[in-house]
Amino acid sequence: MASNVEVKDLLEAGVHFGHLTRKWNPNMSPYIYMERNGIHVINLYKTVAKLDEANEALKKIAASGRKILFVATKKQAKDIVADKVSKINMPYITERWPGGMLTNFVTIRKAVKKMAAIDRMKKDGTFNTLSKKERLQVDRLRAKLEKNLGSIADMTRLPGAIFIVDTMREHIAVKEAQKLNIPIFAIVDTNSDPRPIDYVIPANDDAGKSIEVIMGQVTDAVAEGLAERKNDKEEKEAPAAKEAPAKEEAPAKAEKVEKAAEPVKEEKPAVEAKKEEPKVEKVEKEEAKEEPKPAKAKAAKADDLTKIEGAGPKAAEALVNSGIDTYAKLAKADPEKIKEILTEASSRMAHLDPTSWPKQAQMAADGKWDELKEWQDNAKGGVE
């Protein structure tokens, strides 16, 4: 994906301003260009490169149909993130991070369902049967749930990735995502540790303009991925709609061909008919040779392994490169072998636990998507 942002735009937004040199994290040294007036200056060329890498990965996750959870609870970022992310219909947290949001997702879902139950009470008239005090308590509970969890009401399963603004402030979210092997994308300033982050975007995470520029690029990439998914669905549905009338026309065409062929057979002598027989055999042989070609084309298409809970884009890529490119192959694979493949591909994936991946892949291969989704909702991050 070609980058739409330039170093000049980032410079004007103040993306290059880091923290005071005495507050720096030494692990951020590869992304620091220089020090001026006691403040570290971030290398914007590396910011552009890392932003492009993160956008490409986010685009793939969005195109696969998985949700991306955006987290920004600091005052400068919360309004910007809520505005940008709501336009692409992705879940976000801009109030207090509820402890166990990811690791105890089943309980969080119960709280979200409670909101829906209160709404049903108001519709069917049950709410009016309560006393004035009880109605007031229910209204307060509904308002509190809406404020903290209203933006994740549509998130019925664990997200495919998490995007964080200021990893120092959201350290609990980072730890929960790490525990569940969820890919972490983050805007990382010079005072933060980039090691737990899968996709680091070195930038100023305090200035509103800086956050707005980065979030604009990120949400545009996610929107592109969603548009691609929509186009793919339309292309798949179009041939299915055309096949129905084509099947109805086929018998009529066959009748016309038979009628046209009958008088030709009567007029031609037997000798001519014998001469034409070898040509038919040659044509049949040529058709037989051409038959395997579509089969090769089908074999070349790999299944979307990111639908397996716990397998991110990098893990899926490593499996495909090793020859495990379908759900059926993954279902037969040994978890220890999968672990070796992931570790060889990148030391960052050494913490992944693929124990349940063959089980999930078997359900996907059998087409049991509802059963798989239910299993993934109950199992936390693919870990039973």
C-alpha cells in the first residue's frame, strides 16, 4: 500500500517531539534521531516506514473480517480516537480500561448483554412496573454501562488486533493482549518500551495534532481493508446470481443442437463419418490434458489462517511459507511442529501457544463456523 503521508506533514504536526532526555527508555534509541535542548527528536523517516508496515498489517486484518480494538483513555486522544474510529465501525475504549477486558471477556460480554436487557424492559413495558427508586437505579446503571462499554457493544468475540495510544498509560491492556497472543499496534513515544509491541509507530503521543495525523492514516488503511472485503463478497455473489438463469437456458440450447445435428448425420456418407472420428479423439485428448490446470489454480489459494484464534498475520504467513496453507493441513499438524515453525520464523512468536490451533482448524475445515465462533468466545484467546 502506497504511503499517503510525507515527512513534511509529520513535521508540521509535531510528531518528531519526544520526551525529556532524562525520561527516555534506552530501547527507543533506534528510533531517536538526535537530542536538542534536553528533548529527544524522533527520526521521522523511520516513523513513515513503520507506519506503512503497520497500515499494511491492519488492512489485511480488516479484510479478513476481524475487529480491531482501539484504546486511548488520555484526555488529548480520547475525542480524536472516538471520532475517527466510529466512522469505520470499529470498537474502541476511551474511558477507563476495564480490568479483564480481554482476559475475562465472557464477563464483559455479560455486562454488555445487561444493557440490551434494560432496553428490552423499556420496550415491553416492564420498566414502567418498577418503583420510582428502582427505575432511577436502572437508568444510572444503563448510563454507566453505556459510557464504559457502549462502544464495544458490537464486539461479540476477542479482537483480531489492538491499537493503543500511549503504552505507558495503557500497560494493563498491553499485558492482557500479550497473554492472549493478540497482535499489538501502538503509537510509542521515547519514554515507552517498544519490546512488547508487535508493530511500533514511533511518534509523539501527547500532542493532539500528532495523534490526529497518525490516527487518520491508520483508520484510512482499515477502511481500505473493509472496502476490499466488501468488493470480494460482491464478486463472489455475482457469479452465483448468473448461474441460475444460465442453467435454465442450457436445456433449451441442448435441444437446438440435437435438432441441428440430426439432418447432418443423415446426409453424410459413412466414409466421411469415419474420417471425422480421429479428430474427435484428438479434441478429447487435448481437453483431457487441459483439465488439471484449474485444479492447480485451486491448490494455489491458501486459506485465511488468521481466523484461527491466536494466529496473527505474521504467524499465518510463517505457516503458509512452511507448506501449512489450508485448514485441513493445520488440523493434521502437530502443535510442537507448529511451535518450531513460528519460533524459526521470528523469536517474537516464541510465546505463542498453538495447542488448540489444530482443533480450531478442524472445525473450520468441516465448515462448522458457528461452533468455532462459540468455542472462541468461551475459550480466552484460543486457550482452553
